[in-house]
Amino acid sequence: MHQALRGLLATLLLSISTQSALAEDTPADQQAAYQAWAEEFVASLSPEKGTIVLPGGKATLEVPENFYYLNPEDSRRVLEEAWGNPAQDLHLGMLFPAEYSPVDAAAWGVTLDYEEEGYVSDKDAADIDYADLLKTMQSDVAESSQARVEMGYEPIRLVGWATQPYYDATQHKLYWAKELQFGDSTEHTLNFNVRVLGRQGVLLMNFVAGMSQLEEIQAAREEVLAMASFNEGHKYSEFNPDIDKVAAYGIGGLIAGKVLAKAGMLTAALLLLKKFWFLLLMPLVWLKKMIFGRKEA
């Protein structure tokens, strides 16, 4: 478990044990401890707006006033410390709607990544059997889930499509949404995925939210998509078959997660979960177990 999250849990337990046993603590004490941590956490972040060239120089964001961008390190802290995800490689950053801080219960975010695996041909886009593809993905997720359990995290299940895949052949943008269940949670997690095709690789934009926020994500999708574009020299239309590498997969491979299937590592899009508010609901005994008995990530 990340050190900062461990520290937050320890702070909660400290407030719980003041002058008495754990049983004498009140929900108000727990919430006050969490609120103090949340305010300090949000104040430590550095949100940005306007024109932002993403790390690596391949793509640029135009972030309007009603959204904000967090840099790779701030994004890591949100995903791991606030939202409780396993440690992973740095993203290029994250986008959030300006009406929410990352620790608001209603917050959702968009992770940004770039994978330079070559030019992805879209010739197979109209021929994919999405029902068969879903079955394959569910099998892959079930296998990956076991690795999560061995790391000390809850299992994960791919429930099905929240939105069936759609490819915009004009803008070379692909999107779909998965419904995921972490552990025995009754609130399923939404992973709304967007792939922007470029000359040498793909920009990955993954919306992370609860299933109850699907309508809100759908409404914001086009605006978020419009923020990202490849820079000159990296656009899909600039592909040169004489000198450019071609990816070993097509549109179907992007949806199935092949773009991130490296050396048996779990697909990042299947790991992300927004669950920081669980701290306010945890039984006190389990808080102890989380701090002193859980495996390190």
C-alpha cells in the first residue's frame, strides 16, 4: 500500500483512539480526520488550463475553463493515494471537470497515455464481432484478477459493455465503455475508453467513474475528445508506409487491450477505480487490518 494512504489510515486510527478505546469514537471524528487530509491533499495539487503539450511532445491539449489538467506526478497521487489504486507507471496526466476536486465523491477523471506501437490500421473496424471480443476480454480479466489478489487487492470482474465500441473513421477516434466490478462492491465502476489514432502510435484517454455517472460522461465525451490532438508530424493522415512502423494489431486489438499487454502486466485501463470515499465507511477493525496486515503493493 502506498505510504501516503497508509499515513491517512493511521491518522484516522489515531483520532479514533484518543482518550478511549476505538469503540468510543464517533463518525464525526472520522469525518473530521478525513476532511483535514482531503483539504491538505487538494491544496498540494497544481491544476492547469489552456494549451498543454503533453510529455513526449506528440500531442497537445486545449483545456477549457470548465476542466483542468494535472501533471503526471499529481495524477499518480490522485490514483494511488486518493482513489486507492495499485502503484503503476506514470500517466501523461489527467483531466477533471472543474466543478469537482479529485476527492469529491462525485468526481471523475480521464487518464492520458501514449503508446508508440506503430500505425494502427482501421481496416478491420467494420468486421469486428463485439460479442466474441467481450468473451475474450472477460477471460483475460479473470486471469488478471488473480494477480491483483496476490498483490493484496480485491478481485476484478468485467461485467460487460456499458457502451458498445464505436469508431469514428473521419476523426480516427475509437470509444467504448466497460462496466467493472471490484470485489463485492454493489457500485460498479465505469471505464469509458477513448483511443485517438496517430501516425506512430495511439493516445489513450480513459474515463474513470462510477456506473451511475455514465450519462454525465456521455454528455462530456465530445468536449473531452475535442481537447486532444496530435501535433504536426504525428497525425494519422501523415502516415508514410515507406518509413513508418505498422502495429501488429488493428482496432479489435486496441479494444481488447493489446496496446498495453506488456510482458504479462495488467492492462492499466482495467485497474483504475475511484474508491477513496471507502475510508469514511470502513469498519474500524478493518482499518487496523489495512494498516498493519495488508500486503505492500
